[in-house]
Amino acid sequence: MYQNKPKRVILGLLLMTSLAIVLGLKRAPDQTALTHTITYFKENSSVFAASADRLKAAIVLLDGRAEQTEKAKLALKDCRLQYKRIAFFLDYFFESSAMIYNRPPKVEVEEPYMEYQEPSGLQVVEALLYAAQPVQHKEALLAQAELISSSADDLGTLTYQFEATDREILESIDLELVRVMALSISGYDAPELKSGIQEAHQSLVAIHEVLQPFLNNDKVSVSLLLNLDKAIQFTSANTVFDAFNRMVFLKDYAIPLQEALKKLRSLHKLLLYSKSALNPGARHLFDKSAIDIKKFPATKWKNTPEMTALGKSLFFEKTLSGNLKRSCASCHEPGKYFSDGLKTSLAFDGIEHVLRNAPTLYYVGYQYAQFWDGRAKSLQEQVIEVIRNPLEMNADTGCVVRNLQDKPEYVKSFKRVFGSYTPIRIDQVAAALSAYMQTLKPFNSAFDQYLSGNSGAMTKDQIKGFNLFMGKAQCGTCHFIPLFNGLIPPFYKRTEFEILGTPGNDDLKHPLTDKDQGRADFFSIEYYNGAFKTPGLRNAAMTAPYMHNGVFKDLEQVMDFYNKGGGAGVGLDLPYQTLPSKPLGLTPAEIKEIIAFIGALTDHK
């Protein structure tokens, strides 16, 4: 995959960098902080460029000997650490340039234009260096090394006529802290190198340096600097990836630091949330309102308590079905955490089954794509499709609204909510149901309570399980905090789809290829064969069976599947599997602890 198009990738990405240089930014600069940030970036981009040259030199020397491969891995690690000193700047101000250096090692598809983005940068180098015979990939490695090295030499030119405000600089810093909390400590960027804690340390050092012009002797600045220094010291003293205590880091260091940074930004009236779905009103990443649900696809009507109440009533309304016997609650039962406990739900006729498992509706509002294959772009669109689907509600939408119109109580409710004297419309029905589903976000699990200060809310095994989840087990590299779904931090602006290789049966010694092509049925391209939306894990302990086809009856089977490396790990032919096929090496005791942690994500009713 990596060897076929290196020249086209290099030219395309360098063109994006040039475009970023030309475009610059729009707002006028605050000179003190701006000058300091530019100086910092120029100095550290030069250091990064030198490390990129060393990486290239180490790759040139690859000859199949283990010692040369190890030297290349060390050079890669050093290059990654230097890159993390400037990542906040590139990711925020020059995103196209950042993609050159740190894009995931898989083909990404830009929708709706179906443009393919070939993998490039340091993560691709890692994947190739950790292959069985790295020297066999030397040509591809050299192409990547040349791309990184040549583009790094020109990074200083990005600051030509560059302008940015204090608000933007501080927002870039805040997003970098979220990146540390959600990605770096999980090993998202470097799962094989396991350099995530050291990378987090470098990011924190960068934050420390860039914040200097904003600090003085006031109480807020002193508190911020104290918390920042503590976090830097903690990541400096605890560098072993698998042994790192992520819960302690988040609870005792990162959350207080984020709160202190928020206070500084508020004090100087420098709050800005222009790039992400983060909520300006939240105190930290684990606040109940940390991700702003208003940023997700919604209807043209404003959600109100009256609309939510109407939606709740409609959720149990059998008039929405073609046979007047089914409602939304038929497959999403509140008593079963809005799932139904079946492998795949019963179809409209009550005899056959639909193709896929009914997921919980808790936290369904925090998505940019609905259904397992992501074919609906909003809850409203999803509702209408379910009502019309012959296997689900099998209703004619015209009949649905006429039946509702015949019920005086609904006529009054719709008039009160929508202020309309016209007949009830199906988009109003969908809007009300969407409003109700957006309220299904209690955030009152043991995990939430623990991070809110209740030290007795989680057991020792659950805490150990969280550390494994976010570390050795690599669960947190797809099920991102704080929602534990596929919304990618730190911007939380994109829903991720993954190819896990989920089999059609639960016998991993004799796995069968699943016939469901997932997103490829919607977008017919090879990179989507078997791709499904990453589901949320909140309340997962209560919503068995699992996966899009309900193939695994319990979490023990799910963990066994992941521990073996997914479908490719158990022997299925899956050239585009995005889940690493290398076994995780989790022990039975560790698997039990991870499952215990997943239980800590269960909301209390």
C-alpha cells in the first residue's frame, strides 16, 4: 500500500503546505504573544528538521541487521518527540501541513467527493519499521523519510506574514492539552514505539513555553503554572508506557491543569472555541457538558422541554408503524438501556430479523453519522428512514401524519411545540424524536462520579482496567474519551469508521467471513469493505450481544477477539483491516479488569 504512490503523495502534500503558507490567517495579531510563539516555533521546527534528517540517515543504513533496525526505531522516536514540540502549532494553524507528518497509517477517504488520502508521515514509518522484515520496505521508508525531511526544512516559511490572536494561540494550547489527555497517553500516534508518555511530556513542555507571555504574579497564573509543572514532572518521572497510571494523571494532574487554563482564558476574556465541538461552559474534558451536543447535526427547530416531552411520547407511539403494533421502543427498550438484547432485532413481520444489531440509544446525539454504516447524517434523517424501512416500521409517512392528526392530544402538542396551524408534518415528528434522543445522556456512571471527586465510586479492578483500556489494550485509540465512542479528539468533529474483521460466527478457531460489507454498501469502495462506525462503550456491559452482527454473546468473547488481533489476527484475509492484527498479549486477569472497567461506564437509572 505504501510503495505505489510516494511521488504523488509528496507533491500533493507539499502543495498543501505551500497553499497554507499563502493563505495564512485572517485576524490581526497580538504582537507580544504572537512574536514569542513564532520565535518558539521557528527554533523548535529547526530542531525537528534536524531530527528528520537523522531519521532519514538511519533508514538509508537499513540492511536487514537487527542493530540497524533498532537505530532507525530510536531515530524515529527522537523525531516524534521533537515533532510534539511544534504539533500544537501545526495542528491548529496549518492542519494540511500537519497531515504530512502524523497521519494515521491507513487510507482515508474524504467524503462526499471520495478523494483518497494515502497514508504518510511518522506513523507510516512506524508501521513499516515494525513489520516482520523492515528492510523489505526500504523503498517506501525512504520515500516517507524524504517527504518528512524535505518538508520539515521549509517549516520556518510558514510564519511569513503569519497572523494570529491571543485567543487563537490559547485555543491551540487548550486543544493540545486535550490531545495529551485523549490521544498521547493512549498511544494513538505510536502504538508500537510506545512513546506516548514521553510525547505527552514534550507537549506539556511546549504548553509551558508558549504560555509564558500570558502569565504574571496573579493567583490564577500561579495556580496554572503550579499545575503545569506538576504534570510535567509526573510525565518525566513515569515514562514506561504500560505502567503509566493514566487515572492518576487525569484526575490529579490533567484535569486541574485544564481547569486552571480555563480560568486564565476566562480572566483575560480570551476564550475561543472555533475549531472543536468542545463546550465553552465546561470546566474540563470530563464535565457532563464537555462535548457540546448543540454542535451536532440537528433540526431547524430549537429543542425545548415541550419538544422533548412530545418526542418521548412519540417514542412509544405505535401509530408510527405500518401495522400499528411497533414503536421505537420495540427495538430500543428503556429497561434494556435502549437496546433489545437480541443478536439482531426482529423485523416488521415478527418472524424474520433485520440485518444488524440494535445499539443502545444512550449518547446517540453525539454523532455525525447514524446507523452502523453511517448512512444517515442526522438523527432526524435516521428517524424518517426507520419509519419507512420495510423491515423496521414499514410505514407510509403520509399515513403516519394523518393518523397523528386524528388524535386531538397530538394536534395540541404539535401546535404548542411548533406553533403551526398546518397539518402535522413528518419532519416535525422526526425533530421531536431527535430532541428526545438527544436527552439520553445521563453521565452518572461510576466512572463519571469518580472523576467528579467520589473516590469510592470505582473499585481497584475498575481503575486498573481503565489504565489497561487506555494503555496496553489500546481500546482508547478507537473508543475515545470522554464519550468512549469514535469521535476523534481533540476537535471531536469527525466520526470514525473502522474495519475490525468481525467474523460471521463466534468460533475464532474456525472463523467465517462476515458477508455484511458495512459502509461499502453505501459507498462502494474497497477501503470501506467491512467498515463500521465505532460504537460508544458507555452502558456496554448492559447491552449484549455485541458487534454490528451481534456475533459475540458477552464481553469475554469481544476481548478475546481483540486480544487475538481482530479478523486478520485469527486468520481471515483482510488487506484493509484498520485494527492492528498483532496480538495484544493481555492476560486473563487483565481482560477481567478491562471488563470490570467497562462495567464502571454503566449509568445509574
